[in-house]
Amino acid sequence: MVIVVFYYRRKTSELQKRIDEKTVIVKKGDDVTLHTDVDMEEICEILWTCEGLDARIAEIRDGTRETFDAADGRFRDRLMLDETGSLTIRNIETGHAGDYILQFKRCRRRRWTFYKRFNVMVNDRTISVMEGDDVTLNSGTELNKDKQIKWLFGGISILKAPIAEISGETGEIFTYEGKADGRFRNRLKLDPLTGSLTIKNTSPEHFGFYERQIKECRGVEHTLFMVSISERMISVEEGKNVTLEIDSEKQKDDQILWMFGAEETLIAQIKGENRETHDVADERFRDRLKLEESGSLTISNITTEHTGAYKAQIISRGTTSYKKFKVAMLVEYVPVKKGDDVTLHSDSKKYRKAIRYGGCLEIKIS
């Protein structure tokens, strides 16, 4: 079971109260419990509602606990209310995503207090993308005048925030690139026909949860995507050549810069028809680099000192994109039969040096 909780507080003008708000992310098919965290000795009544539904879904009154299916039956045999008033939704589906509101009456005051709001998000889809590549989150629909699509982003260090939306009625597109700490600036594109969202030139800061809201007359449909960003890892044997591919069609006036290491030291560049390679201060790349016409970079006779991070900056038609690679050394092949045990020894100087520089062992299973 995977449950992620983000929480924060905000003021509401209508009640002038400080209200707890929590975002709860749960995997489709798992159970989730929304905790009241109140002293029940002071509470006479508890009421649970789901925003968008006109009816209660659970309550405690006069010591009696009761749950309700809702008019469309979406909660049938799924709700459980314990003695603390905490609500459990079992075998959760995407149709159960939304805002759940907890209200209670204190025995002394005998009036309803708006206490907590839980934004439940159901993770139904996980998408993995290589760092530097584009990723498209499909809307799964086509726009019409009755639909409005909104995209929101939330991560471990950031509260859920709107980043893009489109109106089917007017065709207007809005991207909120200043939201989410500005991490989406110049990276978002909305399809005008479907409302699908493309994130260009992804980086680790785009890892997180993306919520798609499709609003129609009948209500709001919530879908959650988790996007994970992976490094582009290339393993190579010592003494061999390796080519880092750009995988894009180079234009005549494009400029491509190749950088190496954490300091992003420039080692090669191409502008128009001019191609240059550079030896860094320690000359580790002397006579080893070759720039292809496509802008791809070949490193020949590779050793452990050439392992590490490589970054290509591609400037084309006024836009800038990046490709990142992690090059690791294959130290030795270890043959092993399927089902057998294998021991990877790291006691030799050769292994220790390779591991220090980010090397790896390749296991061949026969």
C-alpha cells in the first residue's frame, strides 16, 4: 500500500476559522483512512460529506454509527466508520477521488464546526520518462463546449497548484507557469483539441503527482498520474567506444554544447557547420572525442575517468532543450545459471576503482 499525505492550513472568509486541509494520495485498489484526530469525549455528532454530492456519506449521532451508499451507489460496501469517527474507504477507485469534508458538534456548543477537508487523489497511472525527454499526459477525451479541463501538480515539497487549463466552450488556454515555484516555465503545452498536457524537457523537479480534472454538467472527474524521471544510463566496457545520441534532426543553424561532470565543463560544441572538441585541464579527453554531423558525441577508448554525467544543450530555432546521460563502466561479465546464487566480489583494486567512478558489473543469466 502506498499512501502519501500533504497537509496545510488556510483561512476561509465565510467561517473565519483555521481549517486543516490534507491531500491524501492512495494507490487504486488500496484502502485509505481519513483520521479525525479529535477527542470523542467532547464530540456529540460527526458528519462526513463528499463535495459534489448532495447527501451525507457517514455520521455518528446519539452514539450510533452509520454509513450511506450515495445516490449513485459509488460507496456501496466500501465505507467503514470507527468509534473515533475516522472514515475508511476500502478498495478505492478513481470515482472516489475528491474532497471529503468532516464536520462535528461539540457537546457544549451544540453547533456544527467545519473542521477538516481531505483531498483524496487516486493514483491510477504511473509514467516513467527519461530526464530531458518530453512527456504527454493524455486527457482521454475530446473537448466540447460543455467540458473544461484543468491540470494540477503536487510534489513532496510543494502543495497542489493549478498549472494549466482549457475551456471547451471558448477554446481559451491558460498555463500558470509561475506556479509550482516556476519549475514549469516555458515547458507546458496543451493540446487545443483534447486538453492533453505535454511537459517539455523534463528534469527531476517535475517528478510528482499530476491531477487531471474534467468538469462537465454532471460533475467533476478526477484522474491522477504519477510521473517519475529516470537518468539515461549507458554502460560500456573499458577500452570500447560509446556514442551519446541526440535523437533529433539537426537544423543548419543549430548550436549544440556538450558538457561533462558536476561542474558542466565544456568538452565539445557544434554551431552550423563548425565542430570543435576541447581537452579539459587534465587532458582526459585528448584524442578521444568526435562530434558527428548529427550533433551526437562519440567517446573512444573509454576508461573509468570518462564515466559520469554528460549533458547536451541544444539551441534550435530560438528554443533550448537538454539531453542528459550517465555513463558507467562495465568491469566484468559474470556468467551464472538461472536459479543459482552469485557473489559479486569487490575486494580487488580494479573493482574498488570502478565502483568509485560509478562502474557496474553485468550479470549474464543462461
